[in-house]
Amino acid sequence: MDFKGEKGKKKVCITGASGYIASWIVKLLLDRGYTVNATVRSLNDPKKVDHLLALDGAKERLHLFKANLLEEGSFDSAICGCDGVFHTASPIKLDSSNPQDELIDPAVKGTLNVLASCAKVPTIKRVVITSSMAAVLCTPRPLTPETVVDETWFSVPEICEKLQMKWYLLSKTLAEEAAWKFVKENGIDMVSINPAVVIGPLLQPTLNASSIAVSSLINGSETYQNVSFGWVHVKDVAEAHIRAFEIPSANGRYLLNESVNHVSEVVKILKELYPDLKLPTKPSDDKPFDPTYKVSKEKVESLGITYIPLKVSLKETVDCLIAKKFISV
């Protein structure tokens, strides 16, 4: 199943193709000579399709399909005849007045609808789904500087419900849980990619949730969150998806974290990179700093991923946000 060297001969489907990570996966796939069937919610929304159609190779090898996560069979035509599927489509909303309809159903039912379409197509060799560290970190185990998180960690839904951003955390946890159950029952070869906060340049014209984690530090706020996050460059995440599909021995889950840093460390790096920017100077509360932790890199290194450093990721993010006028300097 190693597709290297078979330029232009393989067709794959990617769901939610207009999104931040997905757009980069599409770009890298086209660069490698793949034919790509890409699903979007609307074929008539320039914000969802124009940046994809502008990619090198799109005219020859990119085919757009309209699909809805909650509609059974909606992905059948896009997946038919493909060798593999990248399922990235899932809503990201940190606040929701109706989490069941806005987050949980699209994430869980959408994943099962995509996998059900995959189960109908005998040519599918592997499915790669975009999960999240949200589906990893919410456990009874404490996170400390000595803790090493690895692929055996699975979030507990009941704990997700008690935390900040709980509905997003819960949606990603339930969706990955449902996916593993379905593929086991239906004999589908699946790999899960679980990235931390994804930053780096945007291909799409709209600001996405993870880029807001950076832009919010630059748009005049006086305080920063007292929280620690894992961080990873979007190009590394996209590359990991493709290698997880191409490398025959790839299996199970892969946690994508270049480093885990408190937001105060991110502010410090930004201050070094952009000394003239107005950056927050103090945490939003007077509690002890949220501890950092470690994330095992052993398994992801088997994909040949060499992480882009956080400082480079932050610079490329901010430079892009400035260029796209999401932040003013």
C-alpha cells in the first residue's frame, strides 16, 4: 500500500476540505500527484472553495462534492472509487447554546456516516481520521511536568463534560470512540491523527479556532489565559495524515505535539519576535500556573515527522495573520 512513486495514479477523498488542516492536506496531496475528491458543505460559497481551486494541480486533479455530515449516504459519490479517505470534517465551536445539534451529532453521526460510506467501497485501503488531543487528555490522571502522555490515553466522556470547552472535548472524544468501534466491527483499516493546538499559515480566507489562540494575544488583550497547551505546525499535521495513509505499517493513533507550553511562554516568544506588538502582560487569574506535561514522540517519529519548532510556527502564524489583515500592527 506504499503509494510513493505512483504519481497521479491514486485517488483519495477528503471530507471537510475547506477547513484549516484539510486545506493543507489537499495541497500536499495535489503536490504529490494524487487525484482528490474533496467534500464541502456548499459548492457555491467562495470562502469554502476558491482557495482550494487556486491550488497547484487543482484544475487537473481536484474534484469538489457537496456533502452533509448528518445526511446518510451523503459521502457515497465522493468516496466511490477511492483508494483512501481522510475524514477531517467536524465542527469546532468553543461556545455552543445547543451542543448536541451543533457539535456532538455532527461529530459522531458524521464520522459514522463517512465510515458507513467507506464500508461500501471495496477499493478503500485505509481511512485516516482527524481526531484531537481533546480525545486523549481528559482522564483522571493528573498532568504534571513529569507526566508523559502517549497513544494509550483515552479521554473519559464524564470528565470532558466537567471541563472548560467541554462540549468540543466531548464531541471529539465520542467521535473517535465511535469510529474505533465501527471499524473494528466492519473490518476497516483506520489510523487516527490526534493533534494539539494547530498553528501556522492559513490557506483559507477565514480565521479558524486554533489561530484565534494566537490572534487573541495580539489584538489588545491585557491578560493571557492561565493554561498550558500542546502546539504543532499545520504542515506537520497535514504531512502526518498523508504518511499515515502511505506507510503500510502505520496503525492506531498518533499524537501530534511539538511542545507543551504555558501561554505565558508563547507570549514571551512573541515578544522576542515582535517587540513592537502590544502583548498581554499578566495572567487572567492569580492561581498557580497551569502545569505543562510531556507527550511521547516515539510513535509519531516512526512516520518520519521532524517537527517545525514552536518559534517558527508562531512567526509563520503571525506573519500570515498580518498579511490577511486579521491583526493590525
